[in-house]
Amino acid sequence: MNINTIVFTYASGALIFCTMLTSCNQSDAPAAKTSTESVGASTSSAPEKPAQQPAASAQQPAAASNPSQQQSVLVKVASIDGMAANEEFTRNVQVIQSQRQEIVKLNASTNEAPAGSDARKALQSQLDAAVKKLEADNETMSKSYGYSIMRNYVRVPENSQIFVVLTEEEIAKQPAPTDGSAPSKTLKVCSLNDAQANQSFQDTVQKLQQMRQLAITAKDALDKAIDASDKAYKQGQFDQLMKQLNEANTAATKAYAFNLNRQYVMSIEKSTLYVQASPEEAAAAEKANAGADAKKSDTPK
């Protein structure tokens, strides 16, 4: 295995990962923690976004010095159904985060400009317009998803598809589409059919990535070793890490048709959005939901 060929990133709402061209169908993966993707928040006066650069910790709420943060719980705010809807949500969140980052930069530039200068006035005008646009977009997100850039969220994929990114040679070998469209650049290799399967898959990928990084670090130390005995020791460490990495990669291929030497796209078809809330907010939400359920049951059919 070439330890320098692995790619892990996000692109247009889809996780770029990476397998042999076999298939899998995972719905009974081992139980694991259910949180998967942090969907940002704000810890300052300026708004924040999700996924790419979360303001707080990803996954479950992290321990903090503030007791209310330590006691935060997850409260469901939205279900996002359909591949297009999930991609749109991710794009919208990315746009808002980009807007927030721009506001932070504009605010810094405005403060650095001489007071009363034309430059400062121009920057302040840009800043005011950017803040107004962000507030409007955040209001739209709130109405559509119950999402606000001022809060921390966790997005849990419940149904997703894994596609391998084909090489130019593989694309050329694909049968020509009968409708005249271009050949597909990806091929579906795996389905993850519940939250546990999605979490287990992402845990596996994360573990492989960590093991790969350890191997890269060990290889770097080996290359820098001068003393013969030290070099032999570091060679043994590197060999052991590569053995473990290859074994874990083989297991991932069997379980998910996943191989670190290929690139993949994880496309979410259904996900649930949770907000990190205080116990009081959670209790209020539960009470409101109970009232709504009771009202539905009393409605004549």
C-alpha cells in the first residue's frame, strides 16, 4: 500500500473517501455512537457554520468549563429526505459559513482602518451589507430547517450511498449511455441503511486515516534515523504499523468495499439534524411535541 495516496475531504455535501469494485449493503453494523457530523455554531458575536469548520467540537457536545455546556443534550429539529435536499442543505451551510468568515475579515479590516477615513467608511458599508445578507439567509435556514448559525448542531446520516471515483481508464471502459449522456465518473459500491451503519463506516474510515498518519510519521522518523541500531528499531516500528494498516484496510474492504488506495464519494440520502440544547430547552421541546401529538390524536379522521 502506498501510504501517500489516500484522500479524505468534503465536496459539495458529499464525503470524499474511497475500494475494490465490489458491493456491500450495511444495515446491521456494530452499535456505535450516533453523532456523526458537527454542523457548526457560533461562540462569538459573529455567526458560524457547520461541517467544514465547526466552532465547537464535532460529534457529541464536548466537556467545557460552562456547566450548561457540559449538560447539553441533542434535540431533533429536522429530517432531511432525499439526495438533492441533503446536498442543498450542505451547500447552504457552506455558504453561510463563508459569509461569516467574510464578516470576520471585514470587521478586522474595518477596525484597522483609520477612524473617520473614507477607507473605513467604505469597509463599514461592506460590513453592514454582509451582516444584513447573512441575517436574511440565516432566517431562511431557520424557517427551512430550524437551523441557526448561533447554535451548535449534529447531523446524523441515516441512509447514504458510497461511490468509488473511477479512473480515466475505468471511465473509458464504461458502456456508452443510450441517452447520449456522458459516461458516469463514479460507481456505487456500498449502501449504508441506518444511522449505526453510517457511524460505523465513518469510524472505520477515521481509524484508517489515523493509522495511515501514524505510518507516515514513523516512515519520516525512519528516513531521518542515522544510528544503525536506532534505524533498525524504527524500521521495526514502521513495519508493524504498516502490517496493522494493511490488515485494517483488508477488513474495511470486506465490510464496506472500501480501500484506502481509491477515492470515494459518500452521498447522503436521508439525515436528521439535532441541536445541542440545554436540559431546560430539551424539556420544553418534549412538552411541545407531546402537546402536538395530543392535538393530532384529538383531530377527527
